[in-house]
Amino acid sequence: MKTVLIALTSLISIFLLSGCASPDKKHQQWTTQQANEWALTTGWLRGSNFIPSTAVNQLEMWQQETFDTTTIDRELGFAESIGFNAMRVFLHHKAWLQDRDGFKNRMSQYLAVSTRHNIRTMFVFFDDCWNGTSTIGRQPEPKVGIHNSGWLQDPGQKESSDTTMFPELENYVKDVMNHFANDNRIAMWDLYNEPGNSGKGDSSLNLLQHAYAWARATSATQPLTSGVWLDSTSRIAQCQIELSDVLSFHNYNRDSLMHIAVKRLKPYQRPIVCSEYMARKFGSTFEDILPLLRKENVGAINWGLVKGKTNTVYAWGDTSHADGSEPDLWFHDIFRPDGTPFSQREIEAIKNVCLNR
């Protein structure tokens, strides 16, 4: 999820990563044995990044007034029908600030619904993508024809490097993770989506490191990750690899470049999940990518399930649909809100990999 295509295509060699340490040395990465034992019990994860079609952003999804279990239930049913068993779902700390117990209760409601559909969840805490400010309450309507016009950074463009915010963010991470510490409906915790995006660069490194330390200080039993999306030689990417229990990455390129990305992560001998892929415009399609990831035993979490208020059927930076017309080739997403697919051929390809294994 980004304003420009930055894919993991450079070589990742085996070397001792340095210069990235948790603020507290007690909080260590799982051993490769622990991580691979987890993978054996979890199996192959496949699914989507999920927000209900009725929500423009994370706050609209999680605030009490707009929390929509009816739509969540229906749309997770679409996912179950094609063999998906995992969703990546973004949280937002301001929804927690507004109503801490209510927020956790709504997370529990979501998990109850997802479990009925045999779906486990990868919750995401922080995010450096898209709008840099956020406000509790009624959320803006989507801008017509514009990709993810209402999506929110968390904690925000300035706040991610503001250490005076850290005690609040620490309490948030610890409260949520301790509450769900032994909940096997949660497959893993994704601590930070695309740190350094929106022009932040290494200014997000401090929050990334602290997020891992805070998470390690909880009693949570699920693994930790943060998806590599920058060049693997960057300080942020090195920290993501060094501190994660399960490796994850983002790649919106065609199958040959996806194969390179997977190949270069394999030597770390840890489970791997591609937590963002599938952009038809760039040749990242289910027909080509899903069989590749299945063969390599790499988790496959595409961007987008149901066409909705996030407008992710439109490509990044595309302004050619100001009239609200639908693009002939959807960028992301699989289904319309009524459950009819963008492409029946795609549905059959997905089912062939996910249901006929």
C-alpha cells in the first residue's frame, strides 16, 4: 500500500544484520526453530487485506457508530467461499483512545465473526501510508475515483517521530496485545505497515524499534512481523528482518520479480508471508502469483477483498475516473458488494490453488 511502486527486487544476501537493536535486549526475536514450529501448526495462510466495503478507513471500521458486523460477516463469507483462511486487518490507536474497552470488545466481535468463517487474522498496529492526520468522529466521504482517499496513517505524519507520543502508543500496544495474548484466532501481529513511507525515511526507525520492544514486553504468544517494502539494504528493512519472528514483505510486481523476492528471503530459514500483492495493472495477478507462493509455501495476502469506499479498484495516482466510472481493469479487489466477482476466471484460479490442494 503505497503512493509509488517500491518493490523488494534487490538481492538479499545472508549477512549479520547490525545497527538495529530493540531498546531492551530482553526482547529477542524467536529462534528459527520456534518460528518454523509455529508455521507447521499454522499451515499455509492465504487471504486478503480486509476492510469492510462500508468503511473509508480504519476509524470508520472500528468506531462504535460505524462498526458494521453485518457487512463484515457477509464479506468474510465471500473470502471463505474461495478458500481464504486469513485476513490482514488494520487497527487505529485513536479508536482505542476514544473507548478502550469498547475497542477491544469490537475486536472480539470481529474475531468471533471471522472464526465462523474459518479465518484467522493478522492485526496491524502502526502505518505510515496516506493521510497524515486523523480525527475521531464522522469520517470524510471518499473522493470520487481516487485510490484510498480516506486512509489514515497511525499515529500520523508528524507523530510517528514524536517521542512524547510514545508512552500513549506503548500503552496501546501493550493493552491490546495483553488482552489477546493467548487468542489463537490471531495468526500474528504486524507491528508497523511500511515504516518510512510518505517521505519519512529513517525518522520512523525509532518507533519501529520501540514497537518491537513494547510487543516483546507483553505476554502475547503470537509471532511478530513487519513487512519489508524498501530496498533490503535500508536500515528500516534490516531492522524488520532482524526483529521479526516471521518474515513478511510486499511486492506488487509480476511473477519473475516476485520469485526473486522470495528466493532472497529463503536463506533466513524463517516462515515467509507476502502480506501485500496483486495489482493487475503491473502484472501481479492471482493466476500467476498465487500458484508461485503456494509452491514456495509463502503466505499470500493480497490487497483488497470487496470493492468499497476505499476505492482501491483505482490505481495509485490515477485521476482519470473523476466521474466515478469503473475502470475496465480493477487495480485491487476481488468482489463487488453483492458478491459477484470482478472476474469469474480469477475466482476459479483462486479456488484451484486454495481449495484443491
